[in-house]
Amino acid sequence: MIQDISPCRVDHAYRETAPTLDDCVFSFRGDEVLLREREDGCRSLPSFRDLQYPAEEMLRQAVFLFRVDKEPVFLLDGTAPGCRGLRYFPVCGLKGILPGWAFFAGVTALHLNHWYERNRYCGRCGSVMEKKMGQRALACPDCRNTVYPCIAPVVMVAVINGDKLLMTKYAGRSLPQWVLISGFVETGETLEEAAEREVFEETGIRIRDLQYFGSQPWGFSDSVIAGYTARLDGPDEICLDRKELAEAEWHLRSRLPDELTDISIAHEMIESLRL
């Protein structure tokens, strides 16, 4: 999965850390990320030295993100100036570049960048928010409103019917592959209740024997995904919610379609159920 970067380790604890010229920095323009590109086409993560920032500007715009193997990683508050050898690329362009943790770190940085961008102003009084010392939080200097990073919980369910697995395709999306049922958790729901609701709402199927599989941070949608397996409880006839799904079918577990990527928990769940 995208977070599997062993032997490297991300330390997410917030620290008041000043950047140095050689520290890695992420900069985003929408959902594009700034990368250093050599003449031979090889790409890598930029440092503050590549940005050619004066020291005072670097300190003003750098936001501490996390550490990877004790090395600090920063976010640039705003887009970078045009510099030779630096270009913005789609975030998925991080996959396969060095260091090996770049993709996971970049998607996590994207999640935090979304949060910082959406909370520049206080949602209560409209004042400019300020970074709170000593913790990952933004505080309003006028009304004292404090906000913390938003993480939207998602459940994903693999429903098993003997030698078959229930798979779906989203409605109104460009994703061509078969996927597992998933959806956001509603306020006041447990994860288990959300799993049962999502399966029934989207396919009319009832489930039993819900078992936790694992979890995954998914910064593309500012989410954390909790994966479950479950067994069919009752008739296997599908009643499709066409607002959510284009298709839903029972697939033989010996002939499951291949995932387009191996970075997701969906891939791990499907492969674990393949016969």
C-alpha cells in the first residue's frame, strides 16, 4: 500500500523546526506538485536551495510537515517562483521517484495543504487564522476559534458469497476498474454501522460476520479508510443504486479482475480473497 515505505518511517509528531537550505519541501499548485527535473528527464524532490529563497522568505513560507527517518520535511505556503529545473506535475508523478517514500509523503503533504488552504480565514468571524505554537492547529486571534486537521473516515467492504466477491463500478467517474463498496461514515455512526449501511444502500445486500481487515491513510480525499470483509446474509439479488454505482456484480474469486494500482487497501483486500 502507499504507506508501506519500510525500512523508512514517517514521524507525524508536530515540531517547531526551522528549515535549512537542504531540507526537502513540497509545493502544490492545485493537485500538482513541484518537482526537480534534470536534463535526462529524471525527477526528484526539491529542496529550499533549489527555490533560491532568501533566508527570511524561507522562514516565512515554510510549514513543518513531519519527519522521515529524522529528516524534516516542509510545505511551502503558496506556489513557488519560476526556477530553472523546477516544474509542477500531477501528484501521481511522485510514484517511482526517489527517495522511495516520496509518494506517500507527497500525498500526506497534499492532505495537509488542502487543510491549510481551506482554513486561511476563521469560519466563525472571518479573521485571518494564525498557526498555533507547539501543535498542528490554526487559531483565530480575535474569537479564539481553533481548528485541527480534518480527516474524513471511510469504510470499504469486501462482501463474500462463497466462491464469489461483490464488486462495483462507480457512476459518473472516469475510473474504469472494478472496485469494492466504500463510502464516508455519517455523523454518529460506528464504522461497523457505516459498513452495513453502505452495502445495503448501494446494492440492497445484507451482510453478516463483519471482520476488520486493516486501514490506510488516503490523502487524495483527505481520508482514512477502514477495510472490512463480510459475508452475504440472505438473497444475493442486487438492487443497484444508480446514483452511486454504474454496475455491481458477483465475480468468481478465481477470476477476479486486476487492480490498476497496488498502492491501495482495495488491492490488498482483493488479492487476499483471490482463489
